[in-house]
Amino acid sequence: MSCQLNTRGWVRLTASGMRPGSFVPEGHPRVARRFNAGEARKGTLVPKGRPRILFAFGRPFGTDLLFGFAHPALKRRAILGSPFGAKRRRELTDSFNPTPRGWIQSLAALLVVGFLAVSCGDKGTPGAADPHLSTDGTIEVTARLLEIPPGAIFKRDLYDYATILKYRVLKVHRGQVREETIYVGHYNPWKPRSEAADARVKNIGGKLRRFAAGQVHHLALEAPIEDCFMGGIVNKYFGQATGTLYWAVWTDPQGE
């Protein structure tokens, strides 16, 4: 056994029967260390009669040819993020395949725009009168409901009636009203005005949901009530109201 000093100062021992710089006896097979850098390996041998595989998938991701540039393979333990060249491909892919988060953000933006379009859309002129108020009946007024007498409004499914309510006239829009205080008959007053009409009384309606003292109503009226309704009438002002009794054709809250 002899000692040799190489250029780096390391001492290598050489035994009899062994080549300098090697620890494998001469004549024994030597296992070569794998080196996986470079281009794709040559096509493998395929038995005659079997189809050949045109593409090999033995390279790490990102090391194939991309736009004519070759990226040699890296040791697996050295890949901390993504191989060189992989980012370029990912950017190209993301431009055509948006992430789910991007879809969610886009959908949320569309919903917000749609909500704003609906909420800010044309709702008509604020306070514009219902067309029925200017065409139905012969009289149109704005009046305040002064009170609702006890027992004037009640619910009875098998009994259709009209009740007389007391108003103070604030403004006359159409027709002639001489009195400052008027008495108006409403058909089935326990129902919303949009549901008050039935097979017996058809041409009535409005947007008012329920009656309450102090409300200001925009009314389309007809007079006298006897020319419009011949059914039961609940009149808590009998003997007090000596003037004309009006018939409510259309009733809206003021400003709607």
C-alpha cells in the first residue's frame, strides 16, 4: 500500500491490486452515478409489432423545451419553489384559466353593479300620482283621515259592507267640493285597497294597506254614494252628516 498526495492536499491510499484514486479492486464492476441533466433520452427499444410511444415523460416539470429554450433538470432536493421556466408557463396558463377566487370576485362585482342598477334605476317621478286618481271618478282630493270610530271597521268574511269615514279636505285637484269636512264610504275597509274589489264591486282599488287615524289620503271620489253602492253601510255619523256622502273609487297614501 502506498500514499499519494493530490493537488488539493488530500492523501489517497493505493493498495496492491487497486487503481490509484479508486476504492474498487481492479476487475470488479463499477456502478456509475446517475446524471439526469441534458436533453430527453433516446427512444427506447420496442418489441416488433407493438406501437411506439412518441413522447417520453421522464423529465421534471419545467425542464422541457418551452419556446425553443432547454432547461436542464435540477436535483430534486434543490427545487425550493418551481423549476426555472415553470413560472412562465404558469403565467400563460393562468391568463386562460382564472382561479376560483377570481371568479368569485368577478361575480360579486356583477352582483353589486346589478343591485345598484336596480336601486338607482328609474322609479318614476317621486310623489307622482297614480293614473287612476286623475281618471277614475269625477272628484280628486287630498284629505286627512280625522278618526276611525269604534266598530266602524271590522272583519266579517260573509258580510260585505261600506263604512263611512270622516276627512278634512286639504286640497281639491279635480271636481267641486264645497265642504271642508267630507264623509267618504270605503268598501270592505278591513282589506287592503288593492284587494277590496270583488264580483259585486269591481271598479275600486288603491295602494293603501290599512286605515289609521291621522293618515293623509289621495282620493278619487264619486258622489253621491247611492249611485255607486246599494249594499250595507255602517255610518257612525248618522244624524251628524247632513251633506253629501262620497264613494271612494281609488285610495292611495299621500306621496305614493
